[in-house]
Amino acid sequence: MSLALALAAAPAGAAPPFSKEGPQRIVSLNLCADQVLLRLVPKTRIASVTWLAAEPHSSSVPDLAQGIATNQGLAEEVIGLDPDLILAGKYTARGAVGFLNRHGRKVVDLDVPESLAATKIQIMQIADAAGVAERGADLIFEMERKMARLAPGASPRPRALMLGPNGFATSYGPLVDEMMERAGLINIAAELGAAGRANIPLEAAVLAKPDILIVDTGERTGPALAQEILEHPAIRALKRDIKVVALPSNLWTCAGPQLADAVSVLAEARANWERAKP
């Protein structure tokens, strides 16, 4: 449907008011918002999520997205759905968001959380907008419960690095730093000059003698990447045992409840390393 036709078909005026039960035609234009929203409200209240929400390599809850209409972040798609709440990211679908704001639609712009605390705040931001604050609190409680039951680990903690699908090491920013710390790991990316999200070649990374390499496994890499890393000449030349753990991209590239599962994977890698120590 063209934008002009969508506008003609949509009700004129300001955004529809919320019902007493909260918004009933929610549209998400952001994958990270999708994954929180799908955990918060029933499908009957979701008009559309992004096309990535149902992709297992991108989404942590693809099963919850089944049967829901998808969008590619276009204004004409959204207007035709007559939403009473739109969730967007500050760095995605900006053209559509600008248009929807100008036409009086209720848009909640979501930032990119850079800490676990900010992640919890954003979960509540979405829950409040959707009228399900109690459910949002439940999600946060479950996150905290999962991380609280992780064993603290022994000292000294293992030195760890995260590798992207391109085989480069990077810090991935403060949220990943905090996740690794909660799992009992030391992120040594900063030692190698990987402040922010700077890339460091694998050959240089292994010279820092990490104990654990965390492999970001996504759609294009798959489980075989971990074995490829183990067989890399730079690692074999060290003649030492480096543990390699696969961390699926869909558990950590978006801030949300699934971060607790990512921390659990990392904590298990730390525990395995401790058990293997002589």
C-alpha cells in the first residue's frame, strides 16, 4: 500500500486514546523492542513486529512472534494498522518515526541501554507504555533471580575476550563489560586498546594470553566457528589450552530479559575453566 493510500484509509486526527486495559494495537519498529514486547503482552494486543522477530538467529523469542504481522519499518505499513502505541529505536526507522510523530501517533523512542540497570529501566518503560507494569516487574525479577543464583567463582578470575564473526576481538561496550564481570570474567579488551568498539585482530588478541575466547555466533557463522577458532595458527602456536565458548548473538545483541541467559552461558564457561584447571 502506498503512503498516500494508507493515509486515506487511516482515521484522521490524533492517535486513538488508550483503552482502560492499555493499548490494543501495538506496533514495534525495533527488534530489541520486539523481544521485550512479546514477553509482556498477549499476541492479540500486538498489531505488528519487525520481520526479524521471528528469525531464530536474530530473536531470542522467535516462537512468540509466530502468527503476528511483520513490518520492515515503513510508515505506510504502520499507518494502515491504526496503532495506539508505536515502539521505535532512536537509531532505527527514523524516517517512519518522524512521519508518525508529525501525524499525531504515539511513539515511544527507545535508547540503547549500556548497563544492566538501564536495561531494567527500559523494560519498565515499555511495560508502562503498554499498561502492564506488573508484568514488567516480573520480567526484571526473573532476570535478577537467574543472575543471583550464579556461583561467584574463585580467584583469580579467568581472562576473557569476545570475538566477532569476523574473527576480530572487541570490547563491545560497557554492557558486555558488565555482563562478563557478573559472570566472573575479566574482559581484557581494554588492555589491547579496544576501548569502545575498536577491533583487534585475533593474532594480536591471543598474545594477551586469554583463558577464554567468547565467540559471537550468529546466522552466518554457526557452531563451526568455535572449532575454526581453535584451529587458528595463532592459537595453536601458543601451545596452551584456551577455552572457546559460543555465545549466540540473539542472547546479547539486544538489551532485554535474555541478557540473564547470556550471563549464565558465560558463567558456565567460567565454571568449566575452573574445573579444568590443574
